[in-house]
Amino acid sequence: MTPVLIGGSGRSGTSILKQILSAHPCTVSIASELRIIIDPGGGLDLFSALTDRWSPYSADRALLRFRRLLEDCASENPFQKAFRLMVTAVGASPRRYGHCAIGSQFGDSFYRQRLERLFGQLIRDRSAGYWIGSPSYRMNPVIQEAGPLDSETAGEIIGSFFHDLYRHRAGSDKVTHWLDDTPFNILHALGLLALFPDMRLLHIHRNPLDVVASYRTKAWGGQETETIARRLSHVFQKWLAVRDQLPAPMYMEIGLEPLLDNPKKVLAELCGFAGLETDQAIIEAAENVVREDAHLGRWKSDLSPQEADKCRELFHPIMTAYGYV
């Protein structure tokens, strides 16, 4: 299967684009962002600990972190869900990844079985013991021996883990592409190539002033306009540095505004890039996106003139390069 990895600054249309492409009969996706590839402790960290950053200790710790991440992304029981809702109601941060329920989206049993198979492929031995710096007060600590691996072998083993999750969810040989919309995929594109050499990367962008205005509505986005704008300018700068190192056939950039203005044209180009046949279902899905739900131009009412001017100052090179002037 071909991974189609959607990324952006966050609040730039990644979810909308995945929603549209999910209507294609040859794609499969999950409702949430995948996250377990690029987030700390995820697939890319595991790959690096087994290859270029390998040491016996680093490999053991990376395996433990990866298992913990996937366990945190598994289904919530009713008590965990109730507790998460309670603590967020009083302003505390929630159980990490508790809302994702990624395990249930792939099938809890298969999700756990495939994780154990991955560890069986990577771990060659276990022995009683612990490293200096191991977690405190664990009963019967165990050291897991894994690596070092060459990049091709590690990429094949770890990449296959994610491919198999989506194959299982698809349940049909007719599905040829899987989709993920974790925004910072764009920042990790070079590492993702090691796991998915045939991936297609879609960067969806929108007017940066709209992005800032949207972030301000989210507890996880921050509240200060200038702080958000500075962060996003760094995201764009990092993306441009990554983009310069990517093979041109591997990525495509799409504006949210043109996508909604002329979906037939943009989606035809996108499908050609991704290796999909253009399907009427995705065009209809795009036409059904209510422009008010996309909040295009929201900055005009959400940002003060002073805030807008400061954002333009910080984003000037980006807005010029992407035609938002």
C-alpha cells in the first residue's frame, strides 16, 4: 500500500483534506491522527535508536517507550474516559492520547498481536537486569537486546508494522493507499522516507493569519497571538529546509482556498500525483465541505488590526512565497 501522508502547520486543513480523500474507494484511514509514527517515542524514534543512534541502552529504552506509547493509544475503558473528561473540565491536561482510541480503530486484538510480532522481529534476547538510569522501583527489571540494524532492514520491519495495521483495517485488496493527517508529518518527511520509500507527502496550507486565529480557539494551541505566530513561522522555515532535501516527485503543496474554490481541478492534480484514479466521490466530498466550517478569512474578525499587522511582519516571506499578499 502507498502511504499518503498529509501535513501542515496545524489548523491548515489537514483534517478536511483527509476527510475528502477518505471518500475514495481505494483509500483507508482512521478517524484520528495516527501520531504514533512521528510523536516522541514513536516509530521514527525507534528507527533511529536501532540505527544511527544505536547503543544497547538506547535500543532498550526506545522499545519500552514505543510499547508505552501504543498502550496509551489503545482503547479507553469507561473509567479512564470518565476520569479524562473530569480532569479536563477542571483545567488539567488529559490522559495522553486518551481520546485517540487508535487500538480500537485498527481492532484491539490485531493491534496488540501485531505489536508483539514487531517486538519478536526486533528483540533477539531478554535478560534480568537494568541500566543505570532505568525507571525507578520496577520489580524484576528486564533488559531487551535489539540492534544495531542497517537503515533498510529497520525501515522495512517498522514500516511493515504500520502498513499491516491499515491493511487489516481496509480488509480488501482493492484498497491501495492509506492516509494519515498528523500535521507535523511535513517536518519529519526525511525520516518518514526511511520507513516509507514510496510515500506521497501532501502539504496543505492556508492563509497564516487564519491559522493563527484558529489556533487561538484551542487549549492546545496557545492563547497569545504573537507567540503562536512566531512558532508557526519556525514551522514554515523548517518545512522549507526539509522540502529542499526532498525528491520533487515525493511531495505536493496544496492551498486550502484553491481546494475549496475549484475542487475538481485540484483533486485531479492530486490524484495524478498520488497514483489514484480521480473519483467522483472525492469531488462530491470536497463540494460538500461548507466554507463556513473551514472559517476562511476568520482573521478579519478574530484578530485586531495591530495583531494582523504583527502577523504579517512575522509571516512576510511565507505569505509572499505562498501568494497570501
